[in-house]
Amino acid sequence: MQRVALAFSGSLETSAAIPWLAEKYRTEVVAATLDFGQGVQMDDVRERALVMGAVRAHVFDVREEFATDYLLPALQAGAMDDGRLPLATPLSRPLIAKYLVTVARIEGASAIAHGATDERDQTRLEAAVRAIDPSIRVIAATKVWKMSPADQIECVRQRGLGVPAPADPSFETETTLWGRWVYGPAVDDTWQQPSEDVYLLTKPAAEAPETPAYVEFEFLRGLPAAINGIEMSPVELLQCLETIAGAHGVGRFDLFESTSGGVRTRRVCEAPAAVPLQVAYQALHAFVTPVDLISIQRDLGKKYADLIDAGGWSSPVREPIDAFAARVRERMTGAVRLRLFKGACEVVGVKSPNLTDRADAPAASAKSRRGADASPKGI
């Protein structure tokens, strides 16, 4: 019997996709789940896949790989969504594709399937799969089936399972180490302010502590190495930042945009881990990098973001941009101190041993060093 490798998140769509694929294609389904830092129990997700009929369910902890090989390179390249929002969702798709193809090869699967509902998401994932293996068949379940949400719910309940998150059907979420993105009817009204119910990682600024937090980053050649003197892995650093910055209301975005079809839409994002790291990185970058190089990298960062958003992680253009960013960040050793208060994230101090090598802005250094020395340390 043939097999299909399914990207399984535990969502309603991917849960219903298992029996649907098995019946429509008369195939066995192997589930593949990746832990990006969603904050859910992966054992529960694996069990759900098996109850829904998967013959096998693989779970991969990819948090370190995601942070080190995808998030940090994008940060260093200056890639941002909408010019200010930390890029995340498109970065997870090439990693999902990598593991899907791996599972398909291990299990002898002749096809790969996914339950993505957004057209751009489908394009990104399918482009990433074909960049690895152009011959493999890709099935977009939600594009082919005729199942309504009610049909999907009934399919899940027939197997004795509860309807998976979101508990509130008015919005969908996607969460990784880099942040949390919210879509759907609860945020679609461009006139009404989203309810506090859609937020999970950040406090409202008005409810944040009355005392600011000071966070000091240490960078070694552009890589974040420590917070407030404590060395951490990239995953530990992001988890720590999420807790601190989220408590101070830092990292909320409310974005209005147009889709490729001209439809006005809205997205809400919480990125309490990504925002302070992004602000600190950009501050040190501006402090030690010659102005001409900053201008070039700004242009390349936009190109990088556009490539990733279009599913072009494997594009031959990306690697030269990575190489340029790696060369620029050789100077980026130093420290940045941030003040987190009532939703604001401010740079209050920067220092670097490489500042003296810079010929374009020596006057700014004295003021910046005084700011760094004056700011208290601590969380």
C-alpha cells in the first residue's frame, strides 16, 4: 500500500486530513510534527495523529535548528515583514519541507500532504518541497476536499476526540519561538480594536509594571551570547525574552495590509522575544557599521524578506546575501542595553570595542557610552 507523509500540527484541518487522505487515496498516512516552540504538549499531538488513523507519527524538536539556521540569519540579513515586523511564519516553511521530505524517504511515501489554508502559505511550502525533491507529489488537502468546518468537526468527534485549538473559532493562531500571529474574524474588522482575548504573550501596556526592566545583550560577531551577563543558547535566550518583554507589554503589532487580490485585511502579532533582540541587534549594527554598508544591507534585507515571503528560501540569491551579512557582522561584538516599559522598547546604551575603528561617527560614541554607563543593570 502507498503512503503519504502529512505535515501534522494537530489542528482541525490536519486532524480531519488523516482519514480523508486514507479514504480518498487508499493510502496509509504517516504524520510529521515539528516543535517550533508552540507551547503545546507534543505527546498529545502525536497521540491525536494516531487516534485519527496515522500508521506512524513522528515528532521532531527543531527549536534550536529553527533559531540558529533560520531566525538568526534572517535577523542578521535585516529581513523584516512590512519593514518592521519580525519575519517568522515564512521561515518555518522550508524547515517543515525539509523534514517532510526526510520522513517521506524514510517511510517510502510517494507523496507529501499538508493542511495549509492560506494560498501564500501553500505556495511557500510547496515551493520549498520542490526545491528539495522536484519529483515528489504534493497534496494540498484543503484545496481538494469538499469538507466544511462542520464536516471536519464531525470527522474528529466520530473518533472520540475533542475539537482542537483554537477554542475560539473566531480566530486562528500560529506560534513559534519568534512570536505569535493571529488571523481571522476576531481581528478582520479594520475599524474595531481587537479584544484582549486574542493576546496571550503580552500584557496591555496600561497593566504593565510601573517599574521598567533593563536588559543588557552581549553580542559576539553578531550572535547574541548572553542576557544580563548570563550565557544562553538561542532557544533559552528567546524564551527568557518572551517572559520579560511580554510582562512589560513589548512586542504587540496591529497591521493593516492588502492581499495580492486587493482585499484589505488585518493581522495581529505578538513578538515579545523577537522585538527586543531585533532592536538590540539593529542598534549595535548602526553603532559599528559604516553608513554605506548599512544602506546596502537595508536594500538586501528587503530583498531577503521578499524572497522568503515568496517561498524562495532555496533561491540562489539568498546565499550571497547571507555571505554579505556574515561579513558585515564580523565587527558586531559589543553590548546593548534596553529599557522595557509600558510597551516601549528603547535603546539606552551601546558599547563596542570596534567603535574606534569607525571613521564616520566618533562624536556619537561618547554620548552612547555615557548612556550605557548611566543605565542600571538588572531585570
